[in-house]
Amino acid sequence: MNYKLKKKIKGIFYHSEFTKNIYILAGKIKKKKFDQMNDVEFAKCIYKDRTGVDLNLENPRTFDEKLWWLKYHNKDPLLTKCTDKYLVRDYVRECGLSSILSNVYGAWDSVDDINLEYLPNRFFLKTNNGSGCNILCNDKSTFDLNNARKVLRKGLVTNYFYVLREYNYKDIHPKVLCEEVLTPSDGEPLIDYKIYCFNGKAKLILRAEGTALKDGSHATEFDNYFENYFDENFTPVQLTDGYKQLPPGHIRMPKQFDLMKFYAEVLAKPFPFVRVDLYNFDSRIVFGELTFYCAGGIHHFKPADYNIKLGNLIDLSHVNYKR
């Protein structure tokens, strides 16, 4: 089915919670079929289903093809450490950048160990082993801890590897983390700067606004979420991955931009590709996470030739090749 048509259908279903759940259930049923496939079959089938384009893993050229190739061939254990949202903090410290780490109030193997008495009034809960299992508490006197435990418990037992076969998630020991809530003092939205680093060099910046909803969960393309791309000099790039964009003229280069790039390149040095996510507010740069396979390796770039342009920036020749 044409990607544009599929997106319109998804938009129709997402207009209500009831139909949204039907759409999600249908996706789970389809995924069960994919789960029976070996890695290469899975990659080619799900990519064709999501984009309408064939995936070439024998001679990868595009950004997506090289990301999928890296998923299956780069088994460096450092990837698992840096994907783990708890252990990656050790890596950031080892790189000499402990000053950009957010405050952590607790880390637990079991949701039953969460004790509100020892937490500040506002905090952010998430699991270290996946994506999207995030809960925001703005006032612990009204916080529904039992519901939070239910959501987090599900996240702890979900192995995110099986979503899009990202091996860096497979062996993470699951934990619940409690972190500070990042809030700019001027009341402006918290901006997520996603810095695409190729062979240790920042080449593309994605500015994301409205990443999280009021409850802390991830925004979708149907929410008030905006993405704008810039080059390494923060010059606007005419590129979209299907999300809404803000007028480039309304966006200013962030303060300490060169320092952000420097931090990103320090963290990116060992990897053929990694996206380094940083926040920048109140004269403070804060580490977010490291992402090795953006969008799971499934993009809808316009213009489409950006998939080739970005693919050309990834050098696979020095990867510790493993099957």
C-alpha cells in the first residue's frame, strides 16, 4: 500500500482512543507474522511494508540500508552499554563529560521498590531498556503510583529488540530510573537537539520541539510536534521525514552550539554512526541519549535522495564485522 495512503488511514484511526487501539492491535497481529522470519527476511519484509521500497542488504548504499546492515553485523558490546539508559551514564563519565548528565534520584530493578517519600515533588520515571515508557510526575501528592507501576512493569518485561531487531537492546538488564524534570526557566518548550554523527563528526542536526506530551509520553506525528533539519553550521536543510516543520526563520541557533557539537563528537568517536541527543537551556547542556538506529532504520525522507546522501557518510569498512 502507498505510504501516503497508509499514513492517512492511520490518521483517521488516531482520531479517537478506541479506533487508535484497533489500529495498534492490527499492527500487533501483522507483526506476529514478521516475528517468525529470520533477520534478513524480517528486515526486507517490514521495510517494504513500511516504505514500499526494497531494502538491499547485500550491497547497502542508503542511510537506511547501512543502518540495517549495522544492526546485524556490528555486535560491539559497547553498543549495548550505550543503549542502556542507565549504563550509558558511565560511558559519558568515561568520556570526561559528567557535567552534562542529568540528576538521577533512583534506579530500581523492581517497580515495587519505588518509594515516593524519598523523591522530590516533580520527577520523571522511565525504563532503561526501551523507548516510550516514560511517566511524568508534576505533583507527587496526586500522582497515581499504582498505575505508574503497571505501565513500568510492562516496560521492564518487554525486550525492545523484538520491535525492529536492534541487537543493542537484546541483553540490557532492565531497570526503572527516576530523573529530574528538565524545564527551561523562561517557560519556553524544551528543545531536543539530535546530532547525527558519522565516523565521529557532526554532519546533521535535527531540532525537535514538542517531543513529549504532558504525561511524559512520546509525541506522534498527529500531536503538536515539529522537526527541522540543519547542517553542521546550523543552516536550514530542505529535508523532512514526514513530520510537521516550523518556519526556519523563527528558529535561532542555540547558545553554545559549537560546544554541543564538540560534546557530541566526543561521545560519537568510537562509532561509524550515532545520533547524540542533547538539551540546551538556561546556559546548561544536558545529555539525553545515544541512538544508533534512528527510526529503527525506516525513514521517509523528502527529498528521497537524502537517503543516499546520508548513506554515503557512513563508512562500513572499519566495522568489526560479525553475524
